Amino acid sequence: MAERLPVVLVTGFLGSGKTTLLSRLLRLPELGETAVIVNELGEVGIDHHLLRRVDERTVLLGNGCLCCTLRGDLADELRDLLSRRTRGEIPPFRRVLVETTGLADPAPVLNTLLAEPVVKHHFEPGAVIATVDALNGSRQLDREPETLKQVVVADRLVVTKTDVAERGAVNELAERLRGLNPAADLLEASFGEADPALLLAPGSLDPRHLRLPEEPEHSDVHPFVLFLDRPVDWIGFGIWLTMLLGSRGADVLRVKGLLDVGAPGPVILNAVQHVVHPPEHLDTWPDEDHRSRIVFIARGIEREAVERSLEAFAMS
Amino acid sequence: MCALCGVLLTSHWAERESGRRERVFRVRLLNRVLAHFGLELGDWSGRVYVLRDRKGKAVVVGDLGALWTAAEALAGRPLDPLDPELVAALRGG
């Protein structure tokens, strides 16, 4: 099978600077051969030869689960891009950037990439990038559930408008974002300037970055990290995680980690509610620390209960 | 991939790269869990699972994703892996 093309998702609340970031990125030579799909043609015009606009259209599946909806608009557009590329009507492209609306839930986009019968054979999820405005981000986190969801799902968090915000406010927001999603890399960008290599690279989940703040966020959504000293049985883990997501998936907003299954390298885990990326078995560990490390971002679920249950299912 | 909509998919993430031995081990482990809820799982030709309750009611499920939805319906209650009684039973067994 041909190599799957990564689909990078740029998300963020209204006015948080995602279009500015996107338009800056697309001017860089290393971002050549990129197709772009947007929901809105924003105030900052993006001049790009492979720009497509879609109207968000979700297809609710029979079980009524929101994160498991398919984005029909995105699937149609991706299939059309492939067909037109094959017919030679558009130049070849090596990746796709999707800019969502400020109110969009990233989970159905990821589900579409992993579950839509045609799309999943040609595309795969790339990094999820969320922009958070240094001036308004904190207030949006308090008031807008969409912002919280975008922050929790992101692999990269980009604090924007740092040139106009006070340094203290930027640092405070950065600390809050680290506390909400310790699995994400945190970057700053003024006027949309951000290092594309850092933005688009796969996440490392370096254990040194998985330290949580001493005073957790005053919210029912909170992250915790499990470090496990013994290998985990992969079959038991699969049973445990599918059962956990089956019963508590709506409250398990994110699971991301590296798992020691007794092989030379770890297994990479990545789940957003019920949407689970196919686990990837690595040949070697990315760093010296070979302990399993799993970040959970959950609502109303305690670390101790998760640890005890996981041990009973997969480590006894 | 969706844990709830597993039947729509051809290969569940938790069951990829596994052969006959792994499947037998998986069914054994699942039965330790399901017994707590009065359910029993059988393997049908290594392709699908058959889930039964104590009254003999049975459903066929394709993979792990579909299993938990079917098991909840058959047991008539949520199947929560964090349930302290289940965790204690697994540790004791």
C-alpha cells in the first residue's frame, strides 16, 4: 500500500490566530506540496493554489456518540483531492492542512481519518495544532467548552499574540495549558511566526516534560500521568482500554503514552475519547527512560482508581 | 477508530497482529472479567465471539469494540473496569 499522507489539523477558538499561523506556514518553502482545506475564508486571506473550502457537515452514526461522527464534508474533499491528483488536474501534494472552525470538535475529524473506508487507506492523522490567544485564552478556557476540548486534544499548543500581551499573562496562560495537557508541546508565536519543524514533528512524550503543576486546575477536567515500572501485558491492556472507553469514553478526553510491553521498543498510544489511533510498535525507545508513561486527561476520574484497575487487568 | 462502532471496522486496534494463541489468551482473560457480570464469551471459528448470559441468551459480536456495548445490553448494567469489586475479584483470581 502507498504511504499514507498526513493530515495536520489546525484548530483554535474564534480569533485565536489560526489563520495567521496557517498563512505564515504556507509561505515557507518546506511547506510546499501541501493541500489546504478550510471551513471559513477568514479576514487574513490565504493565497494558495491548493486551497479548498468546505461546509462542516457531520454524519451522526447510529449509536449517537458525538466523537464517533464522521465529517462527511472532509471525507468528500479528501477523496476529491485524491481523484484530481490522480487525473493530473492538481499538482502532487505530500500533506494536507485542515483549518477547522473555532467551534469545531477535533474528535470527529480524527475519527473520519481513521474510520472512513476510503480515507483511512490514503491518509493518516498528523499533528493536532491548537492556537490559544494570549490575551483572551484564559477567559475562553473558563467559558468555552470548545476551547478546553481543543487544548486537551492538541499535540502542539501555540500561544499566539504574545507580542501584544504582557509577559506575566503569557507565562500564566502557558502554565495553565501545561497543567491541562502535559502531553502537548508548548510553543509561542507572535504574528504567526512558529518553527514548522517543531509544529509538524511527531510528539516525543519526554518524561521530563510530564511534570504536573503543584496546584491543579480548579476544574473537573484534570490530567494525571501514570509511570509504570513493570511491563504491561498488551492483550490485557487492549481489553482494559476498550472497556474503559466503552463505559467512560465520554469522560476520558485523552489518553496518550508510551507503553512497555516487554519488547525492545514501546507501543505508542493515542486516543481522543472513543477515537483510538492504531497503536504503533517502535523498534527502540526514544530516550533512556524505559518506563511506561501514560497521560490521561479525564473528567471526574481519579488516578488511583485507574492505576489499580490497569494493574489488575494487565500487570498481575 | 471507534470503540463503540467496532462492527463497522475490519480490524480492531486491540486485535491486530495477533494469532490463534493470543486469541485464546484474550478469550480467557475476557471471561475472567465477564464472569463478574454473569456473562460468558466463546470463540466461534476464530472469527467472531459469541456472548451468552446465564439464561442462555446469546449475541454474536465481531470484535472488542462491539463486545462492551453488547455486554452492557445483555447484563443490563454498565461494565465499568474501575468498579472496585471487579478490580478486587481480578486481583483475587
